[in-house]
Amino acid sequence: MFKYRFLIPLLLLLPISSSWAQNAPVNKDKLRDSSVQFSRVDKTFMSQGDRLKAWLYLPAGVLKPPVVVMAHGFGGERWMRLPAYAERFAQIGMAVFVFDYRGFNDSEGEPRHYINPSRHLQDWDAAIAYVKTLENIDAKRIALWGTSFSGGHVIVEAAKHPEIMAVVSQVPFTDGLSTEWNYMITDPIFALKGTYHGFADVFASIFTKHRHHVRIAGRPGEAFAIMSKPDSMDGLIKLYGKDATKDFEKNNFCPGNITLTLGLYRPIKYAEKVNCPTLVISAEKDTLFPPTGPKKMADKMKKARYISMPMNHFDPYVDEPFEKLVKVMGDFLKTNLKVSSAN
């Protein structure tokens, strides 16, 4: 946000309109190079009859930039650290389209916080179709960026859309079968509880028209949560920020049937069909997903670049890991989206 001392000169320089706040350059004071600016515009598009909300970041002074389509992982919303990536990419000449799934944040859709691979992929399809209609971007230069759960989504989408020019898959969910098997071996009580909550949600949705909710994240020993490893709760709070703990508690739920559908979702099966350059980033200390999964997935791709770092699942979003990785991602995307100083 702009500091108050900037408001008066900006109001004198820019035309007064209802859309000024949406189109004004954002976070200029947070950029490494303050001479490079960008705008962020609120967008709405349709998916399966619901209105989905998004932000479109546009680099200033760039005619028809390429675009990176981006959405969050398991239970995440677009404001949770995704702007940090989008700002950096916009700073180096790329447009970025950041959207929320149905049922999340200010997007329409019921049930709320419904985490379902098929629904998410439908929303990705709708987002890709929508950005192709935008007149101020180059629809022939599209990249996909996903993290965690959406790190798997972008692999599936790239396999379906051969026109995609590049993919970034950060600490991806690769294989529900191996993930659930890993939990059955290491924590069979957790696996049994998950199955119970999954069927409880199925029966509730059929017979009561309501949903049986479970917590998205929790600490070991607390009430059942999908992500309940020792680093899960603190890691997710990093994405919310210290000042948003109340919002975290309010939004820390999802329908329980994800415990039944998760094992059927296997993005790794689509990897060999991905033809575009793909950057796969692995966390060596990942406790949520088997850390060998990203390498196995990358090995199945024709043009994969694989990076492994000694970090946990939530480390890439902040501090030193973020700074290292966002530079690597930016260089990778610039190269494969053919971004030049003249664009």
C-alpha cells in the first residue's frame, strides 16, 4: 500500500475515478528497484456458473506482456504470500493472473472451502480460457505457477494444454496413492480417523444437506486436521502473517471428503505428457508429502529442471528460501516466456 505522504501528489497526477485504487501501482516501496512499477487490477471470471475473483498484475510500460497464471495450494487463498511472487514477476516484465478457487475468499461457490481436485482443475481451465481473452496480454505466451496442491494441478493442466510455454511446480503434491500409503504406514491411526471423517462428510451431505468439516491444519495431539505434522500449523501461520491469526482460525476448515478423494488424485500420471519446460522444486525435509515424489515426477518429463533444497514444506514462501527461489523462478520464466528488455 502507498504511504499517506504519496496520496496528494498521486491524486493530482492521476484521473479521479472509481477504479483508481484498483489500477494504481502497488507496493512500490517493497520492490528492489523502485523505478520499475506495475499495476494490479481486480478481475472477475466465470467457472461452472460461479464468479471467481482474481488480480491481474501488469508491468508498467510493457506492451502485450506474457502472463503467468497462479493459484494457491491446499486451502490457500490468493492473498497468502502469492502477491510476493506476483510482484517480483511483474517487476521483470511479466503479467501475473492470481485467482481464488470456487468457495474460497471472495470467490463464489458452495460448499465453502471445498478442496476437491476436479473442481480446482475446472477453475484452472476457466482461468486459462479467461486470460486468453485479455487484450492487454500476449495470449500466446502463457505459463502456469503452482505450489503444494496446485503444484500438482499445473502439471495436469500443462498436459491438457499443449500451448502452455512453461510451468513452475513448487513443493508439489505428486501422487495421492503414495501419500496415503505413507500415512497408513507411518500413522495408521491418523489414516483411520481420516477415513471416518471422509465418510461422515459423505453421509452428512446426502442425508442432512450439510457438510462435516475437518480442520485444515493443526498441531499433533489436537483435534483431527488434514495437515497435522509438527511444522504444519506454524508453517501455515507464516502464510497468514502474525496479525491474521483470527482469520486463520475462522477459515481453518474444509469438508471432510477430501480424505477420500485425495488418494485418487495422481498428477504424476500426467508428467510424461508435459512437453513444455518445467521447473520442479523439492523440499528435502517435506513432512506432508513423500519428498522423493517431485524427483520421480521430474524424471518423467521431457524438459524438466529439478531443484532440491534443504527446507520443509512451508519454507519457500518466506525469508531466505523465498529470496533464492523467486530469483530462480523469475529467470526461468523470463527465458521460457521470451521476455526481453524490449519485450
